[in-house]
Amino acid sequence: MGTPHGMTTPPAGDGLQKDPEDWATGDEPATPAQLSYLETLATDSGAEVPRDVTKAQASQLIDELRAKSPRLSQDDPDSGSPPSQ
């Protein structure tokens, strides 16, 4: 069965995520949800996050802090950290 008329399927491996720098709304202030998540990640990793970040900056910071978060790195087998015993 094909796709409905007028719809296309992206090629396999073609990421659907845009670079945050290319977001149409990337220069708007970060959402409350982004700020809340950043606060949690910053607490976990000992980082400080400015309150005046844009949506695009917040997205990039979230990616960076997720990689540094001890809570998340324990659950990620690709993080390079041994699991806690």
C-alpha cells in the first residue's frame, strides 16, 4: 500500500529534526517547559542556565546538559559510563 495522494514519505535516515538555528521561532523566548527542564538538568549537572535564553538556545542547552546529567547517563548505555551498582 502506498502513501495517500499528495503525501510523501521522507527517505529513510533523513532526520525530521531541524537544526534549532533554523527554527522559524528559534529566537523567541524559551518556553516554560524548556526552562523547567533546563533547571532540573542544571541542578543534576551543576550548571547554571541564564533565564533569557531563546527556544533554540534552550534546545541546544538541553542536549548538552542531558549528556552531562548523572541521572540520565546511568540509564544510557551509549553514555560511556558504567551502570550504578
